[in-house]
Amino acid sequence: MVTTRASLDDIWGWLSEVPDPEIPVISVVDLGIIRDVAWQGDTLQVTVTPTYSGCPATAVINMEIEAALRARGIDHIALKRQIAPPWTTDWLSDTGRAKLEAYGIAPPRAAGGPARCPHCKADTVERISQFGSTPCKAQWRCTTCLEPFDYFKCI
Amino acid sequence: MSVEGLLRLGDNTLVLGQRLSAWCGHAPALEEDIALANIALDLIGQTQLWLGLAAAREGQGRDTDTLAFHRDAWDFRNLLLVEQPNRDFGVTMMRQFLFDTWHLAALTALTEHADADISAIAQKTVKEVTYHRERSTDTVIALGDGTEESHNRMQSALDRLWPYVGEMFANDDADLTDMTTLRAPFDTHVTATMAEATLVRPDSDFAHMGGKTGIRHSEHLGHMLATMQVLPRSYPDAKW
């Protein structure tokens, strides 16, 4: 039997439509957790790295990746977990950063805090807590518009 | 053999992760509640990595869950420090600070380990633990140099927990890195933090031992495991 293997470009395109379950505005590709996609015979191997060791979204993300690829007709999928080199927010795409801010989550910065309020864009921000509603976020607030907001932690 | 050393790392994160989870819904402020739950989550995730590797290396057909839920207190290899009860928020945060400071030094050393799997886990987890130490350090300073009440509670927490510090730097062949070399960076960070927190480091370096070797755990561990393990032991085939 002859089967046509989908091109890797197409596969990356399909994966870029799989949303992060906690922050659906960005995709798993934007998040930088898909490290590699490769055909091994008629099996597609997708290498995924976890964001945080205990992030419960990891299991959901794996299911969604598999479901998205099956919907495109790929039957043999192997998900490989890779923890080194460890995930870093440097792998977040520029598109992902822009989408986060538009969604109301300040994107990560090496300086350790947000550059500005994602709502009113003022640079008068202060930290409320180092942790937030998911492992990847911290809580900050703007002292100009007084709105609290999530900051995507820089690691 | 490295299995024992892997169990030591995984049991530390498992026991402390379980301890911290008990704060969920009880912490003094919502932000503290969320922070403790997040740190617990990181530690349980790290447990899956360490105990997962231990089970694979052991090759006895056990998996992470078997190791976590089907061993008894004497099989555990965690430090006595992490099994100490939560008591008040001050004791919980002082325990966290002392553990995070040691943990960060240990993981930093393990990133250079010759075994690629061990080094990979250390590289992953050291980033999370850097963040944990930053937070527990800030909290110890804020409470130590806070009100008279918070200061007294933090000093009493330090006095209570100090006898559990020495075990972290005891070393034997099962350890994956030389624990004695971690004492100097630990002391530097603790001394600087205590000065800012206006807390006094106890004079005596007497140390309780027996957790990481499994020879003599405190009574507290068994009670904690009874709660943690009751479901998978009562219903061995239960699935989420």
C-alpha cells in the first residue's frame, strides 16, 4: 500500500492551530514547546518539551496535538518528551508575545517584570505576587489604570 | 548505585509537595495560597521526573506511582526537614527557605552530573527552584523584619528547624553529588538573609539524622503517608 506522508511544513502549520489549553489565544507552536517534527517510516514523531515540571496542561496538550494530527489523517503518531535543554520563555515566538499582550497578559522580559500595563500601556506597574493562576504566570497591577493583570514569567 | 540517590531527591520533593498542598484553601492571603499551591505543583512534577528515573533504573517493574504510594515510611529517603509538620505559616516558610537554599545548591551541582538523564532533570528543575528560593527568601525577610509578632514567630521557626539543617550536608556513597561542598554556598545565603531579616542563627549545629538513610524518620512521616496513600492502597485499581 502506498501512503502519502504529509509535508513537515503542513504539519507545522496544523500544529500552529492547536491552542494552549490555559491560554487559548496562543498556539503550542507560539509557546515554543514543539521542539521537532520528523517522519520515521510511516510514524510521525513529535518532540514536545514541558513548560513547568508539574504543569497539568501538559497532558491535555499532548492529547490535543494527537487529536489535531489524527483529524488530518495521520494515524501513527509518537509523542516524545524531551526535558533538556529545558524550556525557556526565549522560545516564545514574537507572534505569541504580541497575542499575549493583546489578550491582556504582559509578555515575559529578561528584566524580570513587565514593560508596561497590557491594558492602558502605562509603565507604572508593580508586582502583587510572584505566582498566579497557572505555573507560567505572576500577578501584577498598573498604578495608573489600577487594573490587575497577569504577567508571563520569564524563565 | 544511583537509585538510592534518585529516591532521596524524589522523596524530598514528594513529601514537601504533599505538605505544601495541605495549605491549599488555608493560607493567610489568597496570593500566598496560590503561591504555595504552585510551588507544591512544581515539586510534585519534579517528583515524577526523579522517581520516574529511579523506577526505570531500578528495573523491578515498579513505576512512579508504585514508589510514591506503595512504600512504607522506612522505605522513604527524604530529609527529616521536609517531613516536619506545617504548624504556622512562619514555620512553613522557614522550612521552605532552608530547603530551597539547599535544593538550589544541590541542583546547580547536579546540572554537571556525568549521567545525562540526571543532568537533564537538574537543568529543568533548577530554573523552578531558583524562583522558589527567591520567593521564600523575600518572605522570610518580610516576616522576620516585620511586626513584633511576625519577627518572634520567624525566630522561633528558625530555632525549631535548625537541628534539621545538618542532615542536608551529610554525605555518603548513595548521594549523587558531594553534599558537604554545598554547605558554604548555603551558609553564605542564609547568613545574608538572616541579617536582613533581623533573625539570629542558632549557636548549636547539633543535627538530627536518619531521614535520607531511612534509618529513623520522625513520627510525622507515617501520619502524612497514611493520608497521602490511603486511596491507592484501599483501591489499588482506582484510576483518575
